[in-house]
Amino acid sequence: MNDIAARAPRHLWGMARVVGASMEPTLRAGDRLWVSYRRTPEPGRIVVARLADGAVVVKRAVERRTTVSGRSGWWLLSDNPGAPGVIDSRHRGPVADEDVLAVVVARVWSRPRILRSVSG
């Protein structure tokens, strides 16, 4: 995988906001997330990614896959696939490494918590 640090323009850390119900019960609409642009995604971690249509989403990195173009990527899924309007890798395919923008480290609002992988 390309080093995620090479894609971070000048910031190490940032914030993201959850929109919609696709990551419930782990995350809810309005939750604020502390993200690292330098961490490497791992299976089970929550990430911020850019889909092919330009939408920026918060999803769970499930496993490594190869994109249609042959590049390395991630299979990203919603924790709540039954939520209205959910879009993830089941609909768009694997997301290329360079489009996985950040790894979520913690939820800082509204229910502060360190977020680790589902197995850890």
C-alpha cells in the first residue's frame, strides 16, 4: 500500500463529521471524529474515504481488495447496511489506497470514545 502520509498535504490530524445512519450503532449522525492522515488503515478500523463519484464517506475497512484498474484498495462497508441511502463497496467496489484519506482515531463529540478495530 502507498504510505498514507505521502497523501496528507501538511496536516497530521483533522476532524470529520458523520452524516446519516450508515455507521450506526457505532457512530451516529452529528458525531465529530478525530482522524489521522498519517495512519495506515487496518482491517476493522473506521476510515474516511473518497468514493469514485467524489463523495467523502466514513466507513469500516473490512479487507484488502484489488480495484477494477488493478490497483491496491480496500473493501469498505457500512456498519448499518439497512439504513436508507447507504452506499459502500457493495455498490461501488473497492476503494483505491490513495482514496482512503484518513483513519478515525476517536469520537470526540457527542459521546467521546477511542475507536479501535472491531477485533481490538
